[in-house]
Amino acid sequence: MKCGKWEQGIAFGSLIVCLASMIVVLTVSPEETVSRAERRRLAEKPELSWESLIDKSFMDDAEKYLLDHFPFRDGLRRIKAYFAYDVLRQKENNDIYVVQNHAAKLEYPLNESSVERLAERMRWLRQQYFPEQNAWYAIVPDKNYFLAEKNGYPSMDYERMIRLLSQELAKGAEFGYIDIISDLAIDDYYHTDTHWRQERILDVAHHIADALGVGGSLNFSKGYDTGFIEHTIADFYGVYYGQAALPMEPDTIVYLTDEVTDTAVVWSLEENLLSGGEAGKVRLPGEAGAIVKPVYQLEKLEDGKSLDKYDVFAGGASSLQIITSPDAVADRRLIIFRDSYASSLVPLLLGAYSEITLIDLRYIDSARVGEYVDFADADILFLYNTSIVNHAEMLK
């Protein structure tokens, strides 16, 4: 049946009203610069110029801006998530699923070539920088290890991952394996985020310290009567909260302090790179003017530079950090090749090491590490979560 002219007019008029309403809402609503739910900065309003029209960048940027600032965007994302779960009966949305009140992101299948790539990189680093020293590695399981298979979701073969990595590393000098997986359970992780909870990994810290031979120097016992003071940060919405687009209760971050963590300081490469006429030079730790910060950087909660409250742990992502601990029991050094999980673990090890160096190869090339790090007489640890092992191409 064909629509009459009056029906077409109503449809066209409705469309105009909708478009006009959205323009009004966009105009009168305060412009947000970040999406707290998605933990990212929103696209800025593009500048119209003759050049941007010619190269079509204005239209591309305008589309991104409109998508980011679409009225009621978060509500519509939530409706879409409900539709996917409750109507289409999908078990996940945007690869995020929620079970046992935990959100997790699907990670499968096992990428064996990535495991081999990681092993090759570890062997190269050892041969290049510390061929005669002992070196250890530990793997942090992602939340799928505890949730995926038993709840009917596809899961990696984690045993195969660990076995393959061990076999590949055996092709070079020996690496010691520290099995911390058995120390962990799903409740040791935040509900809305990928990371583990610092107050729940004291046994992990002791296991690693014992393997490295410094367990007796830690400033807490293997039990949970540790002498640490607990501090809380409320309303932590982790990385999976926004991706799932479902209502979840926020987590609470608990961070632990004592006399050792209170006196320790963090030096980071990015904050000490000189600009201007001395571009490329670095203020090294201990030099005049070198910038150091506390182990727990609460300024990250207020300065607008971080969208992730987890960044309070050692300042978050950095290519290279050196943490000095003047109140450590022993004058020992530890070097960790790491990802973000190490940020909350390292403060627990400061009682045993006067200096801990953190190297994140996602942000610095392996060949440049030797320009800044002295490996002599240091303990060496590789600490990666299974998602990094399965995507080692991101390591430089």
C-alpha cells in the first residue's frame, strides 16, 4: 500500500522535529570532554577550514564528534546491551560477559606464535643484558582462567600456554618459573576491572620474594596481620564497566602503606626527559632537578590527567620507572619487565629492595633499555599477565 502525501509529510515532519531536537539538546547541554564510563577522552569539536574540507578530514572528525556527543548516548548504549543479553540471548556484549558479579573480556584462542615471540624476546634480553645472572618469570592469569570455561564461554588452554613458554625458554639459558597462579582466586580481582586487588595479593608478593631469596627481608609476614595501614578510594569503575555498558556496582580500591612505602619515591623516564635546547637528555635519579613522586600518587585522582584510578599505584603506565626505598632492609636491586599488574605489587616488595626498576616494553624499545638500566648484580623478574603473553606483538 502506497503512503499518501499527508502520511509522507507527517513522516518527513517527524524526522525534521527529531533532528531539530537533537541539535537543540547538543547546543544547550554542557559539553563533556571525557567519558568516565568508557574511560577515554571524547572527540573535540572539529575546526572548519578550507583545507579540512578539501582533504575531507572535517567530515571524518565531525562524525566522530557527533557519535561521541550524541544525546543520551550512555543510555542508548545500555539499552543496546540489555537488548543483546535479554532479547537476543547473547552471552556477551562487545566481548564482555558478566558472571558471579565479575565482568571479564573474552580472550581466546591461544596464540602459540605469540608465546614463542615472547620467549624469543626474553631470551634476547637475557643474552643482551644479563647473560650470567639468574632470571625468573611469573604469569598472572586473566579473569577468564577462573570464569570462562566453567560458565560455558570459550577459553584458552592455559596449561598449554605455560608449558609452551617453558619449552621455548629452555632453548636458551635457564629461567626459573614462579607459579603464582595457584595463589590466586577470582575474588582477588576487581569486579569491574582486569587487575588484581593489592590487599588480596600479599601471599603472591611473599611467594615471589621467597623464590628470589628475599622473603625474610619483607616487612610483613605470610599471614594477613601485616602492619599495613589500609586506605580506600571509592567509586572505582574499571575498564570493563564502560565496555559492558551494564549497571554494576563500583569497586573500592584499597592501597596499603607503612613506613617503607611512605619514604619510597618513584622516578619515571617520561617526567624527566628534558625539552628545549637539551631535548633528548634525561635527569637521572639523584641528579639536581630530577622529578620524583610518591609510590601512591593520589594527585592522579584530581589533576584530570588520568581516567583510571588504578593509576594511583606508582603513577600508572610508564616506559621506565626506578623506585628507591631508603628504608629497605637490604641493599639489593630488582629489575622487573612488567605490565600494569606490577604497579600494585611492587609497593609490597619495597621492604626487601632498596631499588626496583620497572621496564614496560610496550612503551620502550628493547634495544634502548641498556641506555638507562644497569643490570649488574640485580635480581631479574619477568611478570606478565596472560593477555600480554597471548599478544606479545605489542612488546617492542
